[in-house]
Amino acid sequence: MCALIALLTCPHGAIRTVRAEEAEPVGMEERVETAADPTNEAAEMHYEEQMKKGEKFSFQAEVARLMDIIIHSLYSKKDIFLRELISNASDALDKIRFLSLTNPGMLGEGDQAKLEIKISLDKEKNVLSIRDTGVGMTKKDLVNNLGTIAKSGTSSFLEQMQKGGDMNLIGQFGVGFYSVYLVADYVEVVTKHNDDKQYVWASKADGNFVISEDTEGEPIGRGTQVNIFLKDDVQEYAQEQKVKDLIKKYSEFINFPIYLYTSKTVDVPSSDESEDNAEDDDEDVDEEEKPSSEEKKTETVWDWEVQNDNVAVWLRSPGEVEQDEYNRFYKTLSGDFEDPLTQVHFKAEGDVEFRALVYLPQRMPETMKDDYFQSRQGLKLYVRRVFISDDFPDLLPRYLNFLKGLVDSDTLPLNVSRELLQQHSALKTIKKKLVRKFLDLLKKIADADKKKEDAEEGVTEETGEDKEVNEEKESQYEKIWKEFGKALKMGVLEDTANRVRLAKLLRFYTSKSPDKLTGFEDYVERMKEGQKNIYFVAGTSQEELARSPFVENLLKKGYEVIYFTDPLDEYIAQSLQEFDDLKLMNASKEDLTLGEQGEKDKARDKKLKQMYKSLTKWWKDLIGASDIDGVKISKRLSTSPCVVVTSRYGYSANMQRIMQAQAMTSGVDTHMFGRKTLEINPFHPLVKELRARVDQDKDDEGAKATARLLWDTALLESGFVPEDTKAFANRVLGVMKQSLSIAEEDGVTDEEIEKQKEALDIEIEAEKFAEEAEKEEAEAEELNFDEVEEDFTEDGHDASEL
């Protein structure tokens, strides 16, 4: 097999090679039987006739073997045969057009001068015919091009072009032609070259072919007609709709018109209607008695209908294409009903030449939201306007799978398998340029929005207009970010080559921009003089982070803090490490620095450390060395008594929460959990009082309880969960008892519970007795009233008077 691939890709081989899908090998016995046993009677008759009057040839050994492999191994999708034949026809038309540049007479006159492809179907005979007005082939060409590999028309023509011709044109037939035997029992190739007679090439793919002069058939003028006698099990290829669908899928943007001989039903006047028209005009015809449906008849008419009238917009210069044209083409290409947000249209030149038209849709595909890692990319690959595939995962990085569009290459080789094509360096170059072009487009949009906002802000300040009105207007890039921001964040994690470009596209809220998205570049512009770090803090919500003890001193000193609220954000910070030579610093970790310290600051810190040395040691021993790395004086706190921070290289509290919440996590790798450090605020009253009590008595139970409670509350406020939640709850309840002047020993015992239950039972019985007594009293009163009423009526009085 390797030797065969080498043969197909060698400089003198058939460069017009097979573009196959996944291989589905078939047993050798089944392959031979299928190829040499046609069941179509019409095919058998044609072949016998050609055998009688034609000259018999044997396929080159490599061709026979190649046909066997192509038909039964490489091509698992039979639809490909029509793409190959149309592509070959297009190449033949390209060749005659190129040759006519120096010799216009080669095109001929009238219909013969038209460069077109025509496809017709014969359902009765089960035959599909493809005809082009291309260069055609001589008898020698038929033997060499369709009988051998080493002297294919493709390679011969390319060798000629290398001497000074157009290298974008490829030859008449190549290996792809033999894919026709996927669907055919028997194939005829009728061809006419300007320098030779009209010939017929015929073969059943049984190792032989026949060539004869065509003296009885219809003269085709110039070009080639391939008559495909379909197998009985593939008769769907003789249906108009099936052929239309294949043309639209694979050959919609071929340079030359593709016509299909189609039928349609039209209304024709009936004989009764003709007689009515001949009668006197004064005769009154009752229309109700003769409905219009009965007056008309229908008939089937046949005509050539063009199938590829969509314009290949990407072949034009971007300056020549209107936005409406881009939008219409996008809807045709993608099937989307909405206009795209924007598009990038360019032509790349150099070692690899290609054109690309890439659209950014309005919305992220649902499949990408549901399963990011299994989502499919939305670009289609064309080679010389022939659709090759929309399943090239390496054409775009995964995080850009939401893009729609196409790439059309004139230099990309067509190797035997898709896998070989994906490994080709040209595809890597295409991918690299596509990504950079799109990211550059996003950067231009973001920059343009910022300039517009700056201009509007200047006008607002001058005119005194309401600033909130302008802030409510969402810019184009903000729309893009809100829809595709998560995908771009994944790009930061996955695409190391473009990480710097992607970092400039990231957006987030900050302490100085809480209502409007901003980026790293804007943050750097607003930095304080002498600031050397970009500060951020990560959590579940912006409101929570704005009140976090981690940022108290940062905000007090006027530093801007980025609020990371998306689960991906902290991963991004770990991947980036820095931006524009400025380090990204997590405000929840112990290595936080707030600029350079003066001599007074250093002396003050040293003094505070000495003052609280005994308290920090006592507190660490109280909590336990296994739970805490140390207790230190904090530089980040302003109003809170204490906070828990993690070590520089471990997980923060927010990251631990994210890791533990992942659905498929069987157990979190705890060695990545950062060691906890308790930082205390030496100026807070609680801490000062605690220090005083510890200095007086290290065994003070009240001081111990307070220290433990401060530790637990600091854990909660810092995003951690206390390991012993019951003990924490008991400490909180103890504080509540003190505030309500309840003795510590006053608790809930079983004996007390039983006493309270007995008291409740007595109270319930008393209430029940009172209800029964009240009910009896009411019944007695009612009975007494009835007796009085009876006596009153017996005395002759009316009851209503009572």
C-alpha cells in the first residue's frame, strides 16, 4: 500500500489523485466478482458491440490494481464519483480556454465555442451522462491517460505548464476518473479532439478496455462525454433530485455552468378551451358550470437548467463585494437565517496560495455550548472551487469552531487519503494564517470601538449630556465578547502561539470599571505611577469580590483590581502569568506586594512583627500545624480583623471550589491545595484585645474561643469551608448565649425535654376539656330556645314576633 501511495504522489504520476473518505476494505473474492459481473443488460449489449468493432487493450498492471483498491477500499461514499467527473470536465474546459489564449480558433464557433458541462439522465436505460466542451482526447490520449498511470494527462499537462504555462490548470483525467466504477457496471467515454477523429473508450473494469472510432454516434464537435451505465443497486443516481443535491454539495462553485436536463410540469390549453375561444364572443359561458381546473391540462416539458448559478464571492476582490452580497452568500453557505456579525475576506500568497472567506455568526452554535470538545469546525475546504470536505479538524483550532466559511486553495495537493492531506505542511500554513487574520480582525473591531467611545466621551464632557445614556449602548466588540468570550478564553489555554494576541482581546470588569467591560491594555493605561503588577481576585460574583477582605487595602490605596468571576478566568491567569511585562498578581495569595516600601514602612512592619510575635505563635499552636502554615501581620487588610490566604504556587480557595465541583472528579489532588496562612490586622480592636489577653494569660478560655471563631470566620470570608462545621456552629451559638445572657451550662437535656413534653400534654388536655364544655353549653342554650318557641306558638302567637 505504501508503494502505491508513493506511485500516486510521485512527480510523474497521476497528480489528479483520489480524494477519498474513510476506507472500508472488502474481501478480494467479493471485489473481483463485483467488478467483472455486470448485470445491466444495456451495458452488456454496448460492451459486446464495442468489442466486435474496436481495438482491445489491457490496463497497465498498476491501473488494474489501483482500480481494485479505489473501487472497493478507498471510496466508502459513492457520491464522490460525480464530484470527480465534474471536476475532470472543469479541468478539460480550463485547458481549452488556456490554449485558446494563443490560438482562438481552437474554440470553434457557435455552440461549440461555449464552455459548459451538461448532465443528462436516462431512467429507462439507467444511464447517467456527463458531457463537456473541453479539450477532448485523441486516440493516443485515451490509451495513455485512461490506460496507464505513469503517462496520465494530468502529469503531462503539468509538465508542459512548468515550461511557462499556467500552473493552476490541471489535466483531463487522472486517478479520480476510476471512481466511476463505484456505481457503474460499464463506462463509455466518447471524446473528440480538434486534432483527431471522434473515438469511444469502453471498459467493464475487468482488466481490459476497447477503443473504436465512433462512426455511428452523434458528433459532439469537441470535448468528452462519459456515459455511465449504473449498477442495479445504485439507481438513485438516475434521479434528478439526487444529482441536483450532489452538484449543490460538491460542485456549486465550479467556474463553468453545469446544466442538468430536467423536466417540469406546465399548464397547456385544453381542446375544450380552444373550441370556446373559436365561438362567438357574444356567447355567455357559465364559469360556475366549467371550473378553471377542468379547462386546463398539464404536460411535462424538458429543458437544460443551470445548477450552479451561485457566485463564488470569495474569488472577487473584497473591495468589489457589497455587504448585502456577503450576507446572502453567508446564508446560502451556512443555512443560517441571521446575518453574520462580521467577516474576513482575504487572499494569501506565497508558498501556499489560497483564498478564504470566514464569517462570524450572530450566535455560538448550541453544539459547541453543549459539548465543546466534540464540536465540529464550520469551515469547508475547496480546491480549485471543488468542494473537498467539511471535516478537517486541523483546519481551525478547536476554540474557533464557531466560525463559518470556506477556504479555497489552488496549490493544496489532493492526496489519496484525507489523513495524508491533514499532515501536509500547506494545511498548517493555512491554519496559521486563518487564525491570525481572524484575531487581527477582532482586534481592529475592539480598537475601533474604543476610539468611538473616547470620541463620544469627549463630546459628552463638552456638552454635559447624560453619561449613562452612552454607557447603555453596547459596542460591537462587547456583543462579540458576550457571545464568544468563553471560546476565546479557551484559546488562551490551548493556543500558546497566539496567547499574546488573545490576551489583548480578553474583557472583564474591574474596581474602576464595574459596569463596563475593559481589557488589559485599558488597565495598563490607568495604572498608578510606579505600579509593577496587575492585581486580580477570583470568586463567584463581582459584588462578593468588591467586598472581599483581600482587596481592602488595594482599593484604599487607589489600585485597580480585576474581578474574575468566570471559572475559566483563574486558569487564564495561570497560563498568562504576565501581560506587557507586568506580572499578574492574585490578591488572595501570600506574595501580594503593594509597591516599594519606604524606610518608615519597613521599620513599622518590623516593630509590629515584634509586638505580635507571641500572639502569632500562640495562635498557630492553637489551630494546629497541620491546618495552618503560619500567622502573619497583613498588609492587605484595612477593616477586617483577619483573612486566610494560600501559598503562591497552590490552588486558591476559588480554584479549590472549582476543582471539587467538577462532575467527573473522583478525588481532588490535595497536594495542589496551597498551604493556608492566617493574616491578621494589627490595628483591629478584636486583634488588639486578643493580643492583650494572650500576653496576660495564654490559657484564657475566652481568648481561645475568640481566636478559634476568628479563624473559622476568616476561612468562610476567604472562600474556604471549615473542616469541623459542627464545632464552628457551637462556637457561634456560644456567642449568641452570651449576648442573650444565657448561662453556658443552660443546655437541652433529655430530662428537660421530657418535662416540657409533659407540660405540653397537660396544656393540650385542658384546652380540649374547655372546648367540650363550651360546646355542651351552646347545645343547652339552643334546646332551651326551642322549648320557649314551642310554648309561644301554642298560645296563638306568631313565631316571628318572638
